[in-house]
Amino acid sequence: MSKRQRNDEDEEETFTADDSYVPYVPVRERRAEKYRKLATTLRKPLDRENGNSSASDSEPDEPKAGPRSNVALIDQAAELRKQEKPKTELQKELELEKEILTAQTTKKALFSAQELAQDVHYTEPLKTSWTPPKHIRELSEGQLNDVRKKFHIIVEGDDVPPPIKTFREMRLPPPILSHLKAKGIAKPTPIQVQGLPAVLSGRDMIGIAFTGSGKTLVFTLPLILRALEAEVKLPLLPNEGPVGLILCPSRELARQTYDVAQGMADALLAGGYPHIRVLLCMGGISMAEQADTLRRGPHVVVATPGRLQDMLDKGKLNLATCKYLCMDEADRMIDMGFEDDVRNIMGYYKGQRQTLLFSATMPKKIQNFARSALVKPVVVNVGRAGAANLDVIQEVEYVKQEAKIVYLLECLQKTSPPVLVFAENKNDVDDIHEYLLLKGVDCVAIHGGKDQAEREYAVKAFKDGKADVLVATDVASKGLDFAMIQHVINYDMPKEIEDYVHRIGRTGRSGRTGVATTFINRNSAEEILLDLKYLLKEAKQRVPPVLEALEDPNEKFRGGEGEFVEGLDVDCTFCGGLGHRITNCPKLEAQRRQTMSSHRSMHAGSGAGEY
Ligand code: AMP
């Protein structure tokens, strides 16, 4: 006999001999009994009087969770899952989009490493001494909204400062008023009506305004006044300053902003006010020319991120007393990979600052990123973010690749000069430039491959009217202010719709009408053509049959299937394009490719170093 058998027999003997023997009760019944007792204690008898206490037939009235639950959690979860309505395809796709967007917006470039480490959060905007005049402070919210409506201004935020319709009521010093008047700036544009009071009040702001709307003044003028106030109170000593910093993504844009700031500083000086020193800090120029400003301490610094960081690292500038930061074309700055530079620059700030972000296009990704770092921000939006300037007549033409250069010549006849021609790559710019010169057109060209002196010469010749046509890559589309451009020709469709908006924004400025002609053909990607189609529709422009015929795989997101989803975005939440979703955003894809290739080259680099 095996050991086990012997044991069983022994046990049997023991059980029969024991008077207190309790017959075996299955686990399920024991559990049911336990809950019956528990329910009685809690004065909630369970409906199990028939004694048939299987888990399944008693479930409907039984507690489903907590100490009274008699159903295993795993079963409860399964039950809940059964009760849940299955998600529609649309809901699933929207959830996926949300995840992608969240993954893209977790970066925190607007905080310094120290602030992140110490988890510093500012809760109240900085105070300034500026207030709106009494008669404006007394207007009701309804009256203020009427003004906003009249100027097509959309605002978001708490306690938004009032819009003000005249520069005089903004309490600007007389020399500034005369300076603006002399430049033909007599009445504020919509972004200025709402933006200037917000910035003068010290509020953080996200300004969304198309190029040519007058946004430069919104961030430059209050800083000049802030600098003036500081200088009057406590003059800057050598190695002190600046009071504020304006960051621009390109040298051209930095120079232009510097000119605006310097113009106002000169006007104040001529009007008997203290000297406000403005420093232009960017690559390609010699800082020796500005050594005096640097030595005496600049009040205002206009900079591109790279050169500024270099100056800060070398201790030639410091931001210890800087309380103002503006990022012009903020979305481009982030896209162009300046994010790390910006974060490093933030590390030089020593406390709270007023932060302003400006751009013509501001997709949700940037808004999310910005909101996390701004204090009670005011969002001022004049015209839908990313929508093309409505003063531009947009024409789109199908032109075969080989016929483009000849057709360009014909296209130049559409309007009088000046005309801007954009092409995606440098070689095309050089080819067009050469061709037009051969055909006797007064023409200059700029692209990233030319040195700074060549670029500045071309921009100046074009601005001074010595050249009728400027051929450029997108370098020139980034916020450059050329007056009176009659016609923008897109020799090719840019790869991202934002670039299209920036390009055509070079014309139709300051309320004048302009024309934009765009060549498309088989080489243009379908996603971007769909973006263009919906942009044209939104701007109430003619949509050519070739675009009209494009099938839209995202029709369902436009409410076509009648499914209502709250807060559904009609555009791509990453780049703002209207013809695709974040799941197939060409811009996001390009960024991913770039990141991957830089990782790859990093690995390749380290590998090469090892052998
Ligand atoms: P921005 O959008 O800042 O690049 O400005 C575009 C152009 O509009 C510049 O040439 C400014 O001089 C001009 N400008 C700015 N504000 C006004 C205004 N209130 N009235 C007329 N022109 C303006």
C-alpha cells in the first residue's frame, strides 16, 4: 500500500469518529452564505430565499463592488465591459489623435531647468503701472464685446483688458504718437486694439494674427515703454539690463524688429526722453559695432536664439533683471529646432517674466505647450489661426513640371511689380533667378545657401524698388515685411500648409488686396492639396476642378455622417491643416523622420569613433 492510500484511510477513520463532523460545503455556497450574513448585518437582505445560491442567478440585485460584493472583480470588469457601448470608429480615431497630440506636447521649453526642478509655478500676472483711461474702465463687458465684434477680435482668458480704439487713449508718450503718425500708422489695427492694452497691462499673451496685421508693434512698443519707465526710475549701469528680450527665428525678422524698436527709441530721444538702448544680437553681424550699447547695458535685446545663447554663455549679457520675453513666430521657432536653445535661455532668467508668443499660425500643439507655461494668458485671435489672409486673391493653376519656368514669365504679367516668387529648394531659386535675368527681368534672389551680405543686399535692393522680383526659398517668407507686394507666385506648393499661409501673407498687407498664384502638379502631395482645397474654401476662394475632384478620406470628421462629437476639431491638431488629421500629418511625419535620422547618425557617429 502506498503512503498516500494509508493516509486517506487514516483520515476517514478520524472523520467518522469525530462528532463535530461538518459535511463538505462547496466554496461557492460558503461564499454565498457569508454574503447573506453580511447583508443581514447591513440590513439589506439578499433575495436568495430559495436556497439556490448560484452566483449568476442572484447577480442583478447584488451589490457590485465594495465590501458587499460577492462577484470577483474580474467578473465585474467583464460585466461592465459588456454594458459599455462599443466605441464608434470615429471615437477610436479621435482617441488615437489625442494620444499622439499628448505625446507631442509634453515638452516644456518655456521653463528653465531650475524652475522645472523646483516645480515653480507663478499664479498671478506681473503688475505694471499702466491702466486704461477711466472712461474705458467704466465700459460694461457688453460694450467691450461690441468693440471686439466690430474688429473681428476673438479673445480667451480671465479678466481680459479692454480693447482700445485709438493710440491716444492708450496713453502713449507724444513723441511715439508723432513717430507712428509719420510712418502712416494713425489708427490701431485689430491685433493692436486688443493686444496693446493686454501687453501694457502686464498680461501674458498668445497673439494669433496673420502677417501684416501689425503684430510687431504689439510686442515692441510696450517693451520700449517699460524700458523708459525703468530708465527714469533707476538708470541702467554698465553690465546691467536688458529689461526685455524679443526672440526671432530668423535674422531677417530680427533685423526688422530691431529697426521698429530703434525707430521708437530714436523718436523718444529726439522728444527729450532718456536714451533707450536697443541691441541686435544675431549671427552674421559684428558685435563690435554695438560694443558701446553692450558696455553701457542694453534696455532691449532683439535676438536670434543661437547668438543670444552664445553671448549668455560667455557672460557678455545676462538676464538677471529681465522681466519680459517675446517669441515672435513662436511656432516656427519650436519647429525649427530652437526648443533646446530656448530652454537654455530660460535658465538665465531669475524670476517671473511677462511672456508673449506671437504667430500667424498657432496650431493646438503650440497652444497647449504655451498655456502650460504662461500665467493667466490672454489669447487674442484676429482671424482663424492658420487661415489665409482674406485680402489675398488666391489662384491655383495646374502647370506641368517642365512648363513651369516658361509659364512663370507669363504669370509675372498678371500684376505690376513688386513680385515675390517662392520655390522650395535652393537650386530652383538659382535656376529661376538666372532665367529671369536672361529674360531681362530685374530680379534678385535669396536662400539659406547665400551668405548674410548677399541676403541683406538682395532684401535691400528689393525693398528699395531696385529689383522688381525677389526669388526666395521659405527663408524669406518668415515674417519679412515688404511693402506693397502685388503678387506672390508659389513656383511649387510648399510641403506644409503653414508655409503656404506665410508665403501668401507677404501680399495683401495692411488692408490692401494682393494676388497669390500657386503652381500645382503631380509632384504635389495629396495631403497638402487637400489642405489647400479646404483653405481656399474657408477663405471663400475659387477652388479649381483639379482640387475639387480630390477625394477626402477624412470626410467623416466634417460632420458628414451626422455623428456629433463635442469639441471635434476640423483641422489637424498638430499643424492646423484643414485637409488631413494628426494621424497622417506630413509635418509631424517629417519631424519624426528628422528625429530618427539624427538618432541614427548619432549612433553611426559613436560607432565610427569606437573603431
Ligand atoms: P507686421 O505685421 O508687424 O509685420 O506689420 C506689417 C506692416 O504694417 C508694417 O510695415 C507696419 O509698419 C505696418 N503697420 C503696423 N501697424 C499699422 C497701423 N496701425 N496702421 C497702418 N500700418 C501699420
